[in-house]
Amino acid sequence: MKCPACGEVLIKKKGEIDLRINGKLYMVREVTFEMCPGCGERVLSPEVSQNIFQKIKARKYKEETIKIPVLNGTYG
């Protein structure tokens, strides 16, 4: 499959991805996805995506608190 953003060939990987859904940030661990070596775009299969959305809808996840760096200001 080719990258929808830049057209390079995607590489299958397994790891974690971050998703923003309705303004909420979700970290999905141990998920299979395809990644573009050129631009870094990550693509989920329809089956994996549907599974994630079903788990979110059913609230089948655990909540953790993690620290993330936050930048504030106007750049440029």
C-alpha cells in the first residue's frame, strides 16, 4: 500500500500510536499499523480501526496519567 500523504510504500509495524478522537487523546499500545518511512504517516487497517473505536465506545480501556511536554506560545 502507498502512503496517502506522500505516495511512498508503507512498512508494516507494531507499536503504539496516539489518536485524537472528539478532543480526547488516546494512546493505543501494541497495535499493528503501516508507517511511511518518508513522512511518518501511520495508517490503521479498517479492521484494527473498527476494533479500537468499538473499545472506546464501550469504554473498554484503562486510564493512566502520563506526563507529556507542552509548549506554549506563538512561533513564527
